[in-house]
Amino acid sequence: MDNTKPRLVIVVGSVREGRFGPVVASWTARQARLHGGFDVKVVDLADVDLPLELPAASPKHAGDDYPRPAGMAALTAALDRADAFAVVTPEYNHSYPAALKAAIDWHFTQWAAKPVAFVSYGGAAGGRHAVLHLENVLTELHAVTVRDGLAFPNYFTAWADGSPADPQAGGYAKVLLDQLAWWARALRTARAAAPYPG
């Protein structure tokens, strides 16, 4: 049995100028480190070469031979090593950013049989429309989406000094992280026992 901490990759899903995502991701990473159940890494998609034009072959079928840009190598390696993900996303026009979709579409096996939690932010809906769409997409890639997410409505007035104003936010984060840690360990054990049949 592998007793090492599961590797959690927190993905900053927005690359928009002036974005708030890095603030939310930094707070999420602090909560994950305080939780103590993970080895935490933050991946910012703004640092990644993410072209929208994809190769003809599917990454599912091409496997390790899939021709990704050299500037994507660090992202691919981080996703591959991850045991769990927390996707930090805003809501753009009732959905999630194009850069996040590109990062997902350039990969396949890196998501499969791994748990994904969502931390969203936005206006009145707190990014929940984006999460609904992401749940559909990542389920198609055989990821396991965690039910209890974090949503931050009206983030522009509900955060101060890098933290949410809601005093219960840390408790909500713990619920998310507890579930994510359980799934991360369970699915890591399952992947080690037998290849995922997907």
C-alpha cells in the first residue's frame, strides 16, 4: 500500500488579463497545505502554450505518442503525476474559459480514474454554470468529479487580502479536501492494482 500523500494539482483555469484566479488558487493551495493530506502543486495555464488547433489523432488513442507542443510538457507531466485535481475556474458567458477547455482536450489518460474538485468564482452564480459544464466534460474523460465544491459569488466584493470574507469558507474547503483525499487514495490504489479499463 502506498502511504505517500496523494499529489494534488490545482489548475488555474483563467488566462484573462487582470484575472482573479491566481488569488483563489493561492488560497485553495493554503487550505490544502493546512489540511495536510496532499502534496500540493499549482499549475497556471497562463504559463502554458495552449494552441486551439489539435492534431488529427485523439490523445486517447495516440497515448504517449500524442504530438503536444514542447511548451506543454510541464503541464502534461504535472497532470500525469497527479492523483487528484482542484480546478479553479471563473464563469465566462455561463461556461468556463477556452484555455481550460484546450488544456483538457490536449490530454486524456491524465484525467482518467482520478478525482476532480471544483473551486469556482463569479457574479451572482459564483461560477456554478462553469462547473456544471466541466462536470460533463470530465466525466466523459473518465474522471471522478467530487460532489462538494466551493463557489464564491460576487468575488469582487466578497474577498479581502487574499481570502474570502465568509468565515465558514475554510470549513467548506475542508469538506471538499476530505472527499478529494478519500477518492485520491482509493483511486490510486485501484489504478495500482489494475489498469483502468477505459
